Amino acid sequence: SSDLGIYYNFAATEQNFQVWSQQHSAWGGYIANVPNIAEISIVGSDYYITSGWDHEESHLPVWANKARPMSSPHYSEIAKKKIKVNSENPVLLLTGEVFNFPVLPAGSHEVDTLSFWAKSIEDIIHSLAEKDIQIILKNYAPRVENLLIKYSILEKWMQAGGTNITLLDINKKGAAHLFFQESSVVIWDMPSGGFVESVMMGIPTFSFWDDNFIRCQPEAKKEVKKLIEVGIFNDNAKQM
């Protein structure tokens, strides 16, 4: 769903091709859709494939025809790669997307809420380092890391971790699962697709969750509440 993809979609529609789209990670499933995804992926398609969900969002565009729930081949395959966890390994800390422009609060951060998000990450790094726990930090993508450098956030994170933190120079989107084997625990800043990957591979997994910044779908509220109750989702570093 890049800008170029919009033009492909228009050309296909004009020539009467059917357009099929698919659920983007957790969006449209248990996490409420980010509008910039929904307005392209959902309203721009004739058929919409989900990873099992079939509900709509009343405040966003909806698919032209009913959603087509299908099991995820990616999750099915990755679940076969169960990890034997070594408790002596470092904690793997993973950050998500950050946008330069405002988006409705739905789990992706933007520069207006950057300080809140950055402080949460800094606090968990500091808490782990105080306990002499080793940390591996992987950022979502180069564009996110560039923003973190621009706003002097990455510098603060590295200072908080001191000699206990290592920054991965591989920050390719979607590569997090390559480092699960080297970790004892995975901590996410939000529970999107990578969170599911780590659960499927059997590694202890935690995530930040704050209702002010991440909205879940009504259909997922019971499950989210359970994850909060057992301490897998936390809204601050102290609880984590």
C-alpha cells in the first residue's frame, strides 16, 4: 500500500480487474486499524483476506464484499520453529513504527506522542540495566532509527543502558524473528505482528499496552484484558 500502489489499484479498477487485499499484521484483527492502512487496503479492494477476523469498523471504510478469513501461512510455518530458550541470553527489546505525520491513536506512534513512547522505552532499558541484565535493541526500520537520532532519543536510550545495551546494526523491518534464538525474553513496544511471531515460536514475550495510544477492536477486549491481568501487557516499565 505504497503511494505507487494507489495508482496500480486505480489502473486495475478502471480496467475491471478484481482487487484483493490482505490484513496488515495486527491491524483490522485485534488492534484497531490505522486509517492510512484502512483507507487503502480495505476501501480499495473488492475482497479482503484476514487472518481469521471478520468484523468491520464502523468509523472506517469497509470492504466491498464480506471479509475472507484464512489461516496465516506465515504464522503456521513460523510456529514449527520452536525455540529452546536459554535464560542466560539477553533481553531483546523491539520498537515499532513511528510516523512523521499525525495518525489516530491505534498503536503506531507519531512525533506528537513521541516523548511518552520514548520515555517508556527509556524506563524499561534503565530498569533492566540496573539489574545488570543484558539488552539487545532492534529498531523497526532505518527511517525510524533516523527519527530517533534526529530527536536525540536513541542517545538517551543508549545512555540509560550503559554497558548493558547493544544496538543491532540490522534494523530491517520484519527481521526480528531472526534474533529470537539469541534471546531469553522479547519485549515489544506494541503487540503487533512480531509479537504474534514470538508467541508462536515459544519465547517468553511481553508488550507495552496503553489504552490512550493503542485501541483494540471490541471483539478482542476480553483477550486483551486477560493479557493485562497476567502481566504480559503492561502500561509502564515498573510493572513490566
